[in-house]
Amino acid sequence: MLACLSAACVSTTGVKVEPEQLANFIPGFSTLDDVTGQLGTPTSQATLGDGSTVLVYSFATAKPHAESLIPLIGPLFSGNDIQSSTVLFEFDQNGVLRSQRKSGSSGTSGLTVLPHRREGQD
């Protein structure tokens, strides 16, 4: 039951771009409409002085540590496992993809008394 409660408390924000989605976009060929058609509205967008456009898709998720759900002592361990990613697409003045970059990070906030489990471990 604790795992069920923990999964229900996961907080996410933004648009997550999966590697297989990123592989669909080819610099010099794919267009701004191709990207927004497949991924939806970007987290942010900017038009630069030279007429080029940058789209940013940011994503973050925070999953509370299991011990933070224990009554009475949980607030002492109120931390999260945090993962984030950012994908940046740069388009020329004609809306053709110039480049794409992806970065990501993961970490932990707060205190924990349980061993850290990485995603995918049982």
C-alpha cells in the first residue's frame, strides 16, 4: 500500500520528450510544424533577432521518499527523488530545423534513511 501511495504522489510538470520522439526530427529536413505537431505546445518559444526560432521543451518530476509518508515522523524526511530534462530545438528563418539538444539531470532533495533505489530496480 505504501508503494501505491508513493506513486500517487508523483508530481510532474512540462512536456517529456522521449528519445524515440527526438529521433524523428532530422536537422535540415524537419520543420517547426513537424515538431509542434508531434510534441505539442513547447514550454517556451523565442524568435531571435535574425528571424530564427528556438523551442524549449522542459520536463520535471518529483517522487517523494517513501519514509516521508510515515505518520508523525514523515515530515522529518520530506524529500524527493527529482528528474528533469530539457530539449532545445533551433530553427532557421524558414522554420527548418537547424539543431536539437537534450540535457537531463537527476538528484535527491531532503533526508532519507532508506537505501536509494534507482528507477528500473526491483
